[in-house]
Amino acid sequence: MSKKIGVIGCGWLGQPLAEELSKNLSVECFSRENTKDDSSFWKNDIIVIAINTKDNYLQTLQKIAKLTKPTCNIILMSSTSVYREFDKEVDESAEITKPALQKEAEDLILSLKKNVLILRLGGLMGDDRISGKWKNISTFSDGPVNYIHKIDVINITKKMIEEGVTCGIYNLVAPMHPLRSEVHKKNSEDFGLTLGTFEGMTKRIVLCDALVKKLNYSFLYPDPLDMWKQQS
């Protein structure tokens, strides 16, 4: 019997994810506001949480954990921002000593549910999200980027579900890490953007080896320099 999936957060990532999963699975997509306590939505076998960290984020996660059935598998879209204290290569085994909101959210869900899959997303790119196209920002810190294309996030999530991966923490980051200045320069030429200035240099590189090994996954967009090649 095919598992039923609920996606909470029908935005830039959640909506196309739900649409892709719907091709072969039973999927419902709801905003965080319209999932009522008595809704049949909570009977889904898998709940994908793809919401931002605003508006009582931790309280929302606690409510979700309470309303889902005991056997429900939670997939939490988290962020590589949990590694902000590091300035070197880092993977999922890193001991995080300065937890911020996103890490608190991970720990909360892990404490409340048994089957939890945490996907730590790098900087989401693709479509209208073009690195270097930022309003009111002209000065950037340089360093290796940790980006991932939206289509790769969708494909990875789909494959995780298809292969029955229900637990663990995985970094979803493209395997190549050009400098931010290199990406911005290329995009400024391709899209006619104003090239900002760069100060300082970070060295953080978030590794995706665990993900690649688990799924034998090949990225559709492995190089952030080419994440907009179909748009240029």
C-alpha cells in the first residue's frame, strides 16, 4: 500500500516538491495556517515540514509533532546555518556548541518523534533565486559557497522517500564550492547584475559525502557556477 504524504509549507520549495511527489504518490500540501487540529491531514504516513523559521517556529513544530500519528515519519527541511560556528570543512558529525534556532528545532523534533529525517539544506538556488541578485546588499564576505539547486533538493527528497530512508541527518549541498566572488561575477555577466564588493574570506565547506554514499546520488547541478545555465 502506497504511503500518504503531507507537505506543510506550499511555498517556493514545498509546492514544486508536492507536485513532483504527486506524480507517483498520494500527496496533500497545506500552508502552516490551514492545517486544523482535527484535519485528516495528520493521518498521513509522512509529513514533510518545509516552512520558514518565522512566526512561532518552535511552537509550530511542537504542534505538528503532537498531532501526527505515532508511526508518522517526519522529514524536516533544516539548514546548514547550524554550522555557522565553523570555518573549515564540516560534515554531519560536527559537534555544534553554539546552537541557534534551527538546531533547537532539530533537537525538538528529535525529542518528540521516533522517525525523523533531517535534511540540512545549503543556500537554495534556481529560478528567481540568483546568487548576486540581492536588494540593498552591495558588500559580501567572500569564500566557498555552499549552495544547492531546488531541483536537486526535490530529487533527493523523492529518492529518500522511495528508498524508505526514515531517520538520520544529511547535508544537502552541491559537491562543488567555487568562491562567492566567482559566482557573482559570472551571474553579473550573464544577467546584467551590478557586481558588489567583497571583504574578508570564510573557509566553511559543508560536505555532502554522507548523502551521496547513502543514495548513490548524482547531482543535476553539482557546480554553483552552472546553476542557472538553463536560464541564461
